[in-house]
Amino acid sequence: MPRVRQHVNPLKSDLLEIADVPRIVPGAGQPLEVELGAAEAHFLIDRAGAEPEALFVGVEIRRELVEATNADCARRGLRNVRLVFANISVDLPRLFAPGSVRRFFLNFPDPWFKSRQHKRRVINPELVAELARALQPGGELYVMTDIFALALDAMAALETSPAYASASGAWTFARHNPYGAKSRRERQCEQEGAPIWRLLYRRVDSAV
Ligand SMILES: C[S@@+](CC[C@H](N)C(=O)[O-])C[C@H]1O[C@@H](n2cnc3c(N)ncnc32)[C@H](O)[C@@H]1O
């Protein structure tokens, strides 16, 4: 794999105006699952093994990682896993039609460094509303993080949105990862014995 930067700033001007963001259109009746900040797509590759008929899309802001991971998936014959170079802070409306996504996964999102106050508010009311727009009724939003403050912020944003209900009971973390798939960071945390906070919410049918 070519040299890949460890971090980029998603608020850099060129990353706020990525020109060639595609529209993701699954096949007729084909379920669509999306990991936001997918890195090398380990989680999606596991998911694709469990469900070869579905489409698995990773949104990732490091272009060289997107290219290397797509080449790797092609070599392995994984035709239903695809990474797209896009910025989750601004590009979700271009990527996904309303009601088109069965599941969003936010696995170990980087803290947002827009401002000191919002340092940990990766999952804010705007993102939560945008994900609700793209989710099917009953669709799922799953979040994992090893940063407790970030998990609490995410829970507050989801609990106070009328568009979601917790699958684990109000203000309650999920006990385990139910998807038969692991992300790289999740494996790392498990090896290190670090705690992982998990949230599973469903798009409420009648919400706007
Ligand atoms: C901590 S890594 C987690 C990777 C993977 N989900 C996992 O659990 O192992 C966060 C990933 O999100 C990507 N990322 C951060 N901000 C992003 C943004 N605004 N849009 C798209 N991807 C972003 C980073 O480049 C990085 O690959």
C-alpha cells in the first residue's frame, strides 16, 4: 500500500469542495450499508462476507487510502465493497438519496476539531438530521467509540432527535456489536482491553 497520511483536516477548503463526489445508487432492491470514516474498510469487508447480495460503501476523506482500498477489494474479487472519496461533514446529501440507506456505521469517528467547544461533537444535531434523511424508515445508525465524552454527546444528540429510537432502551448503550463484523480500531481496543461504547438507534417510521 502506498504511503497514507495518518490524519487530514476535514475543514481544509479543498476537502470542503471535493469535485467528483458520486451519487450512490444501489441495484433494484439491493440493501445499502454505509460506514462513515471507513479507513481500510475492514468492517465493511467482514459485512460483505456475511451478506454478499448487499452493497457496502465506505466514505473516507484520505484519497490515497480510498484508492488503495478499492484496488485491494478489486484484487480480492469483492465487487460489492466500494470506498468513495468524500467528506462526511458536507457531502452526504450528494452521496445518498432520501430513504436509500439501510444502515449507517460510525465506527470510532475522529473527534471534530472545528472549534474548541465542539472538539468532541462529531455526532451533532445537523449530522443526526442528515443521516435520518438518508435512512430508510426502521433503518439503523450504529456508533462505536472508545471516547466516553464523545459517546455521551452522540447519545444526547440521538435521544433529543424525534427521528430516532434507541434499540437498547432510552439513554442506554448497546451491550455488543450485533453485526458479525469488526473494524480495525475495534480489534485494537479489544486487544488492549480498552472499553468500547456502542449505540444502536433506529429511524422512527413517522418522523420527519
Ligand atoms: C479513527 S479512524 C476509524 C477507522 C475505522 N472506522 C475503524 O473503526 O477502524 C477515523 C477515520 O475517519 C476518517 N475521517 C475523518 N473525518 C472524516 C470526514 N470528515 N469525512 C470522511 N472521513 C473522515 C479518517 O480519515 C479515518 O480513516
